[in-house]
Amino acid sequence: MLNNLMNKKFEISETKEHGGVLRINDAELADEFDDFVNEDCYVFTEVKFKAECVCFYFGQASCVEKIRDLVERFVSKS
């Protein structure tokens, strides 16, 4: 169930320009995730709202594995 939800709602990637990027395809879920990373985890991100998704930019010091861990903690908390 967890992997299925992650595949449908969350997309994690890494770019040379932005470092770790998390794309969430649901604005309400993205808002909840933003609260989670800021208030529960004290992880700061740059957030950009796009027409079809919300992107969280974690920066060059991030890695895909750590972002995946945050998402898994968020999903299991819900």
C-alpha cells in the first residue's frame, strides 16, 4: 500500500540545478507535507506551485534516499 501510494502521489528526482526535488500531484497533500517537514522535521524547502503539481526543492545537499525517508515517515503518519 505504501509503495503504491508513493508511486501515484509522490515523485522524487535529483537535478544538477536544484538537487533533490519532490513532486506531489495533489495540492492538499502537498500542503500537509509542507506542514510536516517544517513543523515536525524542521527541514526547510523551497516550494513552487505549478498547474498540475507542487514541487519541493531540497537543495544540493539533499539526497534521494533522505527525501524518500521523509515521504515514508509522512505517509505512515497519516
